[in-house]
Amino acid sequence: MHEDKLDLWQHSHSFGQHLERPGEKRTLIVIALTSVMMAVEISAGLAFGSMALLADGLHMASHTAALSINAFAYIYARRQAHSEKFSFGTGKVNTLGGFTGAILLAGFALFMGWESVARLLSPLQIAFDQAIFVACMGLIVNGASVLILRHGQHSEPDPDAAAESGARDHAHDHEDHNLLAAYLHVLADALISLLAIFALLSVKYFGLLWADPVIGIFGAVLVARWSLGLLHATAKILLDHQAPDELRAAVRDHIESLDDNRVVDLHIWSVGPNIYSAILAIVTHHPRPPEHYKALLPKDLNLVHITIEVHTINDALR
């Protein structure tokens, strides 16, 4: 058989992952914004001897590192999209970036909780004016970052570009766990800045010394919940958890809608943001080629790699 004939049965496994996702540029913009703020706060802290500014600058540095992991995941997934080392493309690199970001977010929540409890037991002297200034600057920068990444979450990829790749990626970016991890990092920072301003004003003007650490504990619990939710969602994908019941039911309904087809084995799992692969076995009295059954599945199910086994009921009973 000629090699050029074999090409008819071969296809790319990139599934559109070589395309630049909207979240990539937005994450890079937020990294640049956070890095500038980090440099300003560290420089000012060293120049003016302000521990508050220096501490917040180092805190910004930790989030810059976390966001850089998310940016690396985007770039690596795109550049390695055509690599044959990945059986089903690099879609899960995106999920791995989100999983890593969730772990860092959990560490951030643990640190927040620890520091808040320590300050509740042993209150520290607070330089209110400097601390409020730092919190306001952080709120402005993180608020802008939240808006940048939130807008990216509700953008859709270019359907024409996806069509050119041969992939059907109609995913909304809320399925982009890498972007979600970056978004939760800056959202957590914005929330903490807002809560810090409220707490500092309460202590300064009303003498509520417990307000600052108590609000810190509340923020830590909230961030921990976000982290656990993201860990749960990404871990299921990394462990090849079955696709949602609605998708599996739709596949069964379309296959079993004609003739006497019965789906006796069905595996559907995620290989990228809202992209799924499927393996299914069909038993029927009137077997047809696998292509016939593939044609029964609508394109909007986002199944990009389908393997079908067809068995006749008579053969199964032998």
C-alpha cells in the first residue's frame, strides 16, 4: 500500500492546542503589572525603611512566580502541541498548570491563616498610614488584574482558527483551569487587600484590635475553599475521570437511536479544555462500519478522537 494512501487515515493529535488561547496574553499582562508593582514596593521599602511595603512587595513576588507557572503552561502546551510524545495532545498541560496553581493557592491560604492566628494571640504594632497605603495600592493593581483575567474567562476562541486546525474547540474559557488558577490568585489578592483596608480602618478609628487577624482568618478560609474546588476539578481531569453524565447520555442516545444498536462499553474523558476523547463498543444485529456510528455523533459534543468497536449479537452469543 502506498504511503500517501495511509495519510488518509492519519490525523493530528494537537486538537487546536497549538493555537494561542486568550488567557495566555492576559496572564502575561497581569505578570507584567504585578512585577512592576512588586519592584516599586520592594524598592520603596528598602529606600524608606518600611517593612510593610517590603513585605507586600515580597508577597507580590510570590504571586508573580505563581502566575509565571500559568504562563509557562500556556507556552509549553502550544509549542509542544504537535509532539508525538503526547498521546492525546497537550491539553492536559493546561489542567496541570491549574492544579499547580491550586496547590500554591492552598499554601497561600495556609500561610494567611497561620499569620492571622499568630497575630490574634500576639497582636503587633501596626503602622496604619503605611499599611493602608500599601493595601490601597494592592487593591488597585489586583482589581485591574481581576478585570483583565475575568474578561478573558468569558471570551471564546476564534471558531475559524479552530476549524483550520481540524479541531472542534468551542470551549468557553471558564473551562480553562490554567486561567482560572491565575484568576483566583489575583482575586484572592484583591479580596485580601479590600479586607485589610476595612480591618485597618476598624483598628485605627474604633480600636478593634481583633478585626485585622479575624478578617485574615476569614479570608484564608475563603481562599482555601477556592483552592479545594479547583484541586477537585483539575484532579478529576488529570486522573481521566469519566466525562459528565450528560455527555455520556448524549452519546448513548445518538448511537442507540437507530436500528437495534446497544452501547455496551463507554469511556469518555477530557483531553483538553472542553475537548473529549471516546472509546465505545457497540453490539447490534446489523453491524455497519465505525464511520457510520461516528457520523451519528453531533460535532457540538466536542469529541475529537473516537474509537469504536462493532460486534454482532450472534457473534457475542457463540
